[in-house]
Amino acid sequence: MTKKFSAAGLAALILSALLTVGTLTFLRPCGAHADGAVGTCFYAGRMASALGGLMALESLMIVLVRDAKTRAGLFLALLFTAVLSALTPGTLIALCHHADMRCRMYTQPGTLVLGALIGVTALAGCVLSLKNGKK
């Protein structure tokens, strides 16, 4: 019999929601320039927000699904999305060149840490789901 509740899924849901809200508020990248133009860091923040929302949906599905093998597959998808979100600001999408800009001080490290935490949670949840599915 499979477990009806996934604590790792709930933890991933909370962390994903924190990433989504964070990249729109306290982890937001640099704002618009005086002329109204935005830098690439603006788009890195938007992409991180979108990936956070996707991870929140994946985590919600993990919490709702009862089949252990399906849950393990969803955790694996969440792991790949978490790696992608952690690498988005600074690696996949360029940020400002100055080390004292918001995107370098808050967005990049915050997204990296939250993406890594979600990834570790997803990996643990996948292993536990596969272990519970074999019983």
C-alpha cells in the first residue's frame, strides 16, 4: 500500500512558492533604467518566476497523486526543473556586470539556493517514492 501523503512534495511546494513569490518581491532583479529599458537580468527574474510556478504545479501534483511510481516520475521532473531554475540567472541568462547590483546580490544566490533545496527535496522524494513503491 502506498502512502497517501508526501511530506517531500509539501516541502517542495512551499519552497517553489517561495521561489515564485521571492523572484517577484525580495529576490527581484534590477528594475528598469531611467529611459524605461530593462536589462537581461529582468528576463532572468521573469524566467525564474515562471519556473518557480511550474515547480509549484509539479509539487501540487506530487501531493495529490497517490501512486508511488507516478509520484517518483513527478519528483524526477521536478528535479530537472529545479536544476534549470538554479542555473537560469547568471548561467543561462546573463546578469548585470557589476557585483553590487540587485540581480547579483539577491536574485542569483537566492535562486541558486532555493533551486538546490528543491532539487535535493525532489531527489529524496523520488528515492523514497521508489522505495515505498516496492513494498
